[in-house]
Amino acid sequence: MKMSIVLSLKPLPLALAISLLAAPVLLAPGPAQAQSPGNPADTAARQGPQVRHPFNLPAQPLAHTLTQIAEAGQARLSLDATLVRNLQAPAIRGELSMEEAWRTALSGTDLAIRRTGSGAWTVEKGLQDSVTSLAPIMIRGAHPATTEGSMSYTTGSMSTATRLPLSIRETPQSVTVITRQRIEDQGLGSLSDVVQATPGLTLTRWGGERYRFTSRNFQINTLMVDGLPIQYEEAALSTGALSMYDRVEVMRGAAGLMEGAGTPGGSINLMRKRPTDAFQGEFTASAGSWDNGLGSLDMGGPINEAGTLRGRTVLSYQDKGSFIDEYRNKRTLFYGILEADLTPSLTATLGASYSKEDNPGVDWNGRGTWPDGRFLGIPRSQRMSPDWSYWDRRSTTLFTDIEYRLDNGWIARAAATTLDSRMSMLGTFIRGNSVNAQGQPVIDLGGGAYKYDRTQRSLDASLSGQYELWGQSHDFVLGASYRRSRWNDTGGPATQNGNFTIGTFNPLTGMPDIAMPQIGWGLWSRQARMTQTSAYGSTRAHLGDATHLILGGRLDWYENEQIQYDGDWPYGGTKQKATRRFTPYIGLIRDLDEHHSVYASWTSIFNPESYPSADGGTLPPQVGHNYELGLKGEYLDGRLNASIAVFRIDLENLPDELPIIACVQGMNSCYQSAGKVRSQGFELEIGGELLPGWQLAAGYTYASAKRRSDASGYDPIGTYTMGKRYATNIPRRQFKLSTTYRLPGDLNRWRIGASLHAQDAISSPWGPRQDGYATVGLHAGYSASRQLDFGLNINNLFDRKYYSNIGSHTDANFVGDPLNVLLTARYRF
């Protein structure tokens, strides 16, 4: 998340490309500060600052009061979070104009409110001539989605579940938002850190840098970035440091309306930072355990005097060691974005990101065990692979979108992204383990080297707005999308003098030096092509003042072909296809009172199969259905959200192998759709501000999955079954908590906090088992000034020894991180 003094020059062509592509925008004539007719700032300007509004605001943090005043007047506010940090506002009650309310809120401070030339309002130091702006909070409605500068653990708006901008309470599914404030408080640096901190999600690993995400016992194989789906494949994709994202939105349950094809566990939506209306900058430096050094620079604001062209860039670098011997991570990020108001109603965005991860010493395989699955009594730092292994990857993304705001309030939007990922690796895996005549464990290593070249393209166009029916205003969105991916992978096995076993050792005596092997480049290759074309729509109809119905549907045309080669010899060809596949969405919300709503929803998703059927065709797609009932609460003007939900997911049409006599003559194998898995349970969650200065995010999840049919033994890679129980390597019970409290009075420069992760036992059919465990973290911070802030994070405070992931006796067993610390300094300018 942080910046390096020396950055790779490879991202620089991207920055140049953005500048060249944006040149017509820079040169285009246009009004200096014109506002679209539907812009709230324009509405506020017509009303005038002296229009009186009823206020009933409690004594609370000044930032909350200022934004609520702006909401009441439909005004646009640019707020420097550093100016109001640690400040409290008095209670404000009565009929007041915006200016009167703001002056009351700012009484007793050295701050003043001022109207800018664009019609927006800005807070500045009243005793100084200069203004420093940081973390502008753009108030455009009742539920602003941006979390940067909010100092909150919740948000007012998200669209990850339905494509409609709804609050958490208005969304008829279980959702969580990891805000910018929580990312900073907990020291989260990567998407895997976010998954580890999110209620209901489980982080698993297939290799040292190959993370998988599971929700409600099903793996997540599709991500979204700014709402556009991309395939998540852990081998080559680099999602980049979290310093480029404002927040991460997570939905649990089937996301077929948003993604079309996929698994029924859930969806993760990474929301990028956007340019701000006023200049802001932040330099961050961190140092921690195992020579962990991080640095980042984040700057953005208007580029021209009129403010119609805005930009932002994030540069970061991390060089981090590990508790594992000779294991390092070197991560570079470049992110740049331009946003231009081409006309008062038309805004265009162009951006790019480059994420590079060099991981010398990375373990491809994970730890082995005794042949019966018992863990070996070896230090946590010990390797089971040579130190010459590595797993490097880089991803380059170009994205653009254009938004046109019609006079009637409707919005037309088109977006596109291109993502190119490359991976290069050399590593070893455990070919086998045994016990010798002396009773000592013996491990045999095999190896290989591979290079992956993968591209993804995604397009989306939509029209959204409100329509009038039955005397009510209803929400509607209609759109179409297209996705394409291409894989071109190559590699080969490693040998020592023609032997595929390149090393043998006793893990109880340490990892010996193993000579670099020979690689049979070109002996293996793989090609894959996927396309998905979709049309979708959803509406929220208000059936009276307290009842709301969300209906949606998606139509998909999907095709995926893959083939592998042993030298020049093709094998393992597969084809998946779905034509005009319809995916429904139904959600019903009933408001009980001002703060509470109950909901019910049915969502689904499909996942095409490649298994051959008995007649020589292909099995129909797997289908996942998510049924959910819940109660949600929204308190303190949306600053606190709570929910309870019960759910059931049925995954059907799993493949079951038939006797060869049932297959068409000439086939080697065939299958029928007979398997079914059911996952069900409940979730409790709370997030936001409990009291002034006290932020809390906590969630408890119980999710149990079982096979409902004896016909199928199908398990996705990385998911294990024992008897009837499915996903035995995923905990049934999880509790996650993170909280921060800013001390009151004279101590309000200080903040303290804690985190807790607790789960029950996990196991695999090959013997490895990890009993239930809990880890505790502490964090603290000190605001030396409005610009300079220090933070300290202590993870695994009691140095709990545990395996965070388990697999078989030969792979996928990974030790959890020991006690570690991270010290961070942030300077805002």
C-alpha cells in the first residue's frame, strides 16, 4: 500500500498513454463550472443558502454534523477530514438555514464555511488564508457510497447485489462493506487480508501466493472491479495493493444477476478511488516484522482552473520478508485515473493500473505431513522447497467509462476494461512421503516451471433511473454486457539427470540444498477461450410506503473451450456452453418501523459443465439457488447497521460418473447430473458507530454443508468431503470482530482498538486436522497534528500456533502467521 523511492519504470508508459488519450479532453472547450440540471449542487444554488430547514441533530463528531447539514440542503460539500478530526459539534435543533446550521456546528473552532465559485461549499481554517483539502466528501444524495474520509465502518450505499444504489438495509441479501477507515485501522494491505477480516468469508491457500476465497462453503470464482465482473484465477491475477481502492463490497449468496455464470457462495466488488474536487495528498510509510517496509503516495484533485478535469494517482511499493526462511514479497503498484466533465451532463473517465508481484522463495506446494496426516514437529520457519523457487506475476489494467445524465434524472453509462496478466514460476511439489526403516519421514520432491499469459476484456452498457407508477416513484436499470478471456499457458516438468524426483530429504533435519533442475520447456501447454454475452434488468417497485419488491433477471450466452498439449499431442479437451440461460432475482422488503426491515430473497446462478453425458453430449450447467430470510436495522442516521439472516443454498446438477456400459460406444467415460449439496445456516452482523468515536464491525457465521445425494463424489479443487459433510476444510462457525475507540476529552488525539478471529475445527480426508482456535490483535493510534498520524498494529498478540489452511499429507498445509507488528506514519497535505 505504500510507496517506494525507486519505482519500476514499466508503469510509466501507461501514464503517458493516459495523458495522450486524455489530450482531447484537456484541449476541449467547455463551461468552466456549469452544473447539470439534476445536480444537487445546482438545486441548492437555486434554493439559496437562506432557505430554512428543520434540524434535530445530536451532539456528535463534527464531520457527521457537517455532512448531515449538506444532505438537508442538497448541497455539495468538500470537507478536509484532517481539519475536523477529533472535533465535536454541539446539538443543533430548530428551523435554520444551512449557513446558520454550519456556523452553529463550527462554533468554538477556528474553522469557517465558504461557498466556492462552482457552487460547492468548503470548510477551511478561518484564521488562515490557505486551504488544504483532504478526503472530500461529495454529498449527492441520502446514501453517499464513498467511504474515504467518512471515518466510518459502514456506508450509506452499495450496488453489488442488485445493480441498484441501495443502502445496506434496503438490500435483501447479506452484505458487508470493508471501508477505507477499517482498512487503515486494521492495517489491511491486500485482498486476502480483506477476506480474512470479512464475516462469513474463509481464506484458503493452494500455494504460497495462491489464495482462494470461500463463502457459505462455496468457492468464489468471479470478482468485480467497479461493478464489472472479471474471472478470479489465483495463479496469474494480481489485484494490487489496497491503497488504490476506496472500499470492498461483499455479498454472500448467489450473485447471478451481477455475474451470470459462477458459484453460489457470493461476490466481492473492489471499488477504486476516484478523483476529488479539491486537491489532497497523503504520504504513508510503514515498517514491521520480518523486514517489512512499505511506502505509498496518493495525490489527486483538479487539473484545470475550472475543476472540470480531475486526476488521481497512487504509487506504492512493498518489500517484505516472512517468518518462513528465504521467503519474500516485492510488490509495486501504479494507479492513475482522469475524470473529465465534457459537458455539464457528460463525464468521462480513463484510468490504468499496473501491479507487479515478485515473490522469491515462494512455496508452490505447502507443507507435507506424516503419511497418516499428523503434523510434523518442525519450526514454523522451516521450508519444504528449495530457496531458488519463485512465483512472479503482474497485471496491467486499462479502464474507461462515460456517464451521461439526462434532464429527467436518468443516467446512461458505458464502461470497458482490459486486463492482461502474466505469471512466471519455478517450484517444487511433494511427489510422495513415506517412513524409512528407522521410522523417519522421507519426502520426495518433484518440480516444474510454467508461464501463463492471460487476458480479459469486459464491456457493459446500462440505463438507470426512476419511473412513475401507481402514484409512486420506482427504480429501474437495464443493461447489456460482454466478457471474453483468453489463456495461453506453457511449461514443463523439472528433472535431475532425467529423473522426475529432483530431491529427497528428511523434514525433521531441515531443508537441504537442492541443485537447480533442468526444465522441459514446451512439453506442456494449455489454451482456453471463454465468451459471455448478457442482457440484464432489475427494478425496485414500492408497493406502498412500507413494502418494496425487487425483481431482476439476466439472460446469458456462455461458451468456454479448453485444450491441453503434451508436446504436440492434444488431450483433455473440454467444452462448456449455455445458450439463453435465464437467471431470476426476487427480493421483498417490508419496513417494520423507522429503523427496521424484514426481507426475503431468492437468487440463483449457473455454472456450465464440461462433463460428457451418456449420449455423447455435455451435462447441463450446475445451478445454485440461494434462499434467505433476514431482519436488518439502521440506526443513528445510517451510521450503524445490524442484521440477522438465515439462509439455504442448494447446488444441483453435480456430475456422477456412470458405468462404462451406459456410455455411447467409443467413449472412455460419461456422467449424469445426480449430485446435490446443501449449505445452510445463519449470520449475525453489526457495523458502524455505536457511540461518538467508537467504531465496531463484528459478525458471527454458522454454515454447514452436506451432500443430499449419495450419487456424486464431485469436489471442486480445494474442497474436501468426509462422509456426508461437504467442505470439511472450511469452518462451520466463525466469529470476527474489529473495533476502534477514540478517547474523549484531552486524550482525543489517541485511539485504541482490537480485533478477534475465532473459528472451529477443520479437517481433511487424508488426516490433517486443525482444532478450533482464536487469534487476537491490538491496534493504537496517535494524531500528532491534523496532518500527521501514527498507527501501531499487533497481530496474533498471544503468538498462537496453528495451521491456517490444511490439505492432504503432501500439500496445502500452511502455518498461520506468528506474532508480528506494523508501525505506520501518515502525512496528509
